[in-house]
Amino acid sequence: MNCLLKTTASAIAQSKDFTAHAELAYAILPEKPAREVDPYGSPDALAQLSKQNHLYFVLNDPSENTILSTLKPYIDVKQNGVIPTFVKSAADIERLHAILSVYEAEHGLQDGSLKIIPELGRFPSAFTALANLNGISPRLSALCWNEEVLKIALAAKHSRDEQGQLLPPFEHARTQCLFTARAAHLLPLDTAVPSHLPRAKMLELIDLVASQGFAGKTANSPEEASLIQQVFVAQ
């Protein structure tokens, strides 16, 4: 996997730009509050999408009941795993591992089939608290971070300079993500490229992280995902 494209089931259904690719995975964002019916959109639509694509559900709420109830309508969807945004420490990963084991047992899924890709950013302390992920859970497959979410958490006005380069606190976060992932033999995925940048600058920044050791990036649009594919496939 070299690209994790964040989107919704509705956006996929309404667009012709979403395609299947061996190295592209979809991070399915909730469209409604977790307490409502089918928070991730149509189960049938996602089941159809999962036949040719890798799907991961983004989890924003750490509650066991919420996680189990929101995933339940999608039992017929070929889920590859989840992307928790609430991880603060290794204990959160271990707890999520146990919750997913309950879900797999209740629905006849193979134990350990659902993978975990933590997204760092919501809690800045997690970048240091999770410095060592070795042996935490065999479900861990990758690690990513979210620049925009971290920017909000830090109450920062800017995260990049005029040339599009990350400012020191955010460059430190990127480095921590890379070091932590590689030390634990996980795929390190860099944050998405700002969409307002010119195409040439986006390609330059993607090429930079590819040369630094990242295995891929997250993306917020099919166009950005296409650029990521272009760079990383050529590596």
C-alpha cells in the first residue's frame, strides 16, 4: 500500500474518478454520527466497493459499544481493518485489539483479520508516547499522521512556510512517524499534501518523502492519490 485515500461512500458513488489499484486503499470516513443508522453510508455500496478495493473504517470514538455497533451493519463488507484517530498510548491499541477480537468472534471472522492503522495528530503527546510499538499488537500494519488535525490540536496558525515545507513542529511529527513505524516494521504513511499547492510543487513534496523512507502517503482526493501513485510506483 502506497496511498490511503480518505473519502466517503457517498463521494465514491457519485464520482467516476475512484478506481481500483493494487497499492491504493480507501479510508472510509463516517458520514453521520455513530449513534445513527449506517454511519458510514450504504452497506451494500461498500460491500460492492470492497470486492475490488482495500477498505479501512476510520474510528473517532474509543467506546467499545460504539465501535461494535458502528461496524456491525458492515459485516458483509470485506473490511481490511480500521484507522483509529483516538490513540494516545499503547494501551489504546491493546484495547482496540481486544475489541476487534470480540467483533471477529461474534461474526465468524478469522481472528486477527482486521488490521489497525493508527492516525496520529489528534493528541500531540502520542508522537512520543508511541515511540516503541514493537510487540503491541500483530494487527498493526501501518502508521500515519494528520497535519491538519495536529495543527488544530496545537492551535497553530500555520503548518508550512511559503514554499510548502513543513514548519519545525510538524516536521518533527513527520520524523517521529517515520522512525516509530520503521522501528516496528510498519508501513510509514506521510500526511496528505495541501490541495492548494501547484501540481509541480505537490509532486516535488511527494518525491521528497518517498526519498526519505516513507512507504506512501494519505490523500484527500483522487487527483492527489493519482500523483502519489505516480511517484511511488516509479521508486
